[in-house]
Amino acid sequence: MAGRAVLVTGASRGIGAAVARAFAAGGDRVAIHHRDSAELAEKLRAELPGEGHVVVRADLADADGVRAMVDAAAQALGGLDVLVNNAGVYGPRELPHPVFGNTYEQWREQWRLVVETNLTGAANVTWCAAQHMRERGGRIVNVSSRGAFRGEPEQPAYGASKAGLNALGQSLALALAPYGIAVATVAPGFVETDMTTTHLAGERGAAIRAQSPFNRVARPDEIAAAVHWLASPQAEWASGTIVDLNGASYLRS
């Protein structure tokens, strides 16, 4: 089969869809994962250039469902060469969950939902995908966030889950290198996606754009370009890295 076999989680929209388009444009076969966006996923599949693309479904909080989804993707694509852990949630129904202003029960539930998807879900997808890469090598790229570094006072579970994803990626970069599997991470700031639409509206949106000296936020295709390169054969030596993609809106020392 021509091209590589690529699984992109959360690929029906936003960054994930842009990532799927980038790989398909490069001649790869893409498994488009979604949780409850079948119509969008099928529409994207029909639009992608090339052949052999498939749609797979799973709730990443369902460990058994994750394994079935990854195995289905590998079977349909003839194996797996690349995994992009893109799926994530900012918070249940995108509601803030600061320490004060929620009940203890709400606090616990919000943490459970966010961490199960953003961190545990990504870890489970990675374990399952690695079983298919063990004998052939591969690339794993995680989509994190600048929130892992600067802190998210209104969405602490989100920030913590992304910090955990960063650490997971670096641990696996060490563990999987002997098998020819490189692992890298991108950490975007605000990106024009469905998840950020409400945040970018009105005066708040102007303030968010002003965080960058470019006075804008990222486009999904800009993040996808970095993901695509990190998954390339030439990027093996970038394994273990975390690439900031925030338009100089937050500078780490």
C-alpha cells in the first residue's frame, strides 16, 4: 500500500481535521477518529485526497472502546505508522471549574471527565497503537497546550491533563526509541476552532489576540504543519521535544 497508515484522534473538526488533511495531502491513509460527530467525520473522509481513508469511533474514556477502535483502524489501514493524539476537552460543557464556585461533587466530576479524555484516554490509545508499531517503528505526536506551562486557573483539570500529556510523551520517547518509535509533542496557544469560538468573541477575543505580538491566534493548518513534520522520517531526532506554537504569546524559560 502506498503512503503511511495514520490514526488521528478527534479528527472530525478543528486541529484534528487539519492534521488529517495534511497527512492525506502527503499521500498517507488516514483513520479519522470521532466520538459523536459521525456526519462530520464522514464528510471529511469524502473530501480527503487519495484513497483508503476510514472513519473510526470511540469514547476515549471507554478503555475497551479505545482498544477496539485502534485495532479497527490498524486492520483497515494495514497497520499503523503514525498516531496523533489530538482529541481533548477543555472542560465538561466547556464550563470553568475553579476551586471556589463549585461543589465538591462538581469539582470531582469535572476532573474525572477531563483527565479521562485528555490524559488517560491518550495513554490508552498510545498503548494500543504501540502494539501495532512495535515491529515496524513509527511516530507518535501529542497535541498539548501552552496551558500546561502557564497555568489554567479557571480550568485547572485541563492544564493538569496537558502537563501530564507532556510528561507522558517524554517518558515514552525514552521507552519507545529502541523500537524505532519517536514521540514528540506540540503545545499550541489559542487556535481558531469550535472549542475556542466563545472565548474569541467580543472584547475577550480582542484581549486574547493581543496576547501575541502578531495580534492574532493560530490557524489549525499551522498546527497541522508542525504535527506533520514531527511525524516525518526526518524528525526522529526531535523525539522527546515539546514544540511551543503560540505566536510568542507565552515564552518559557
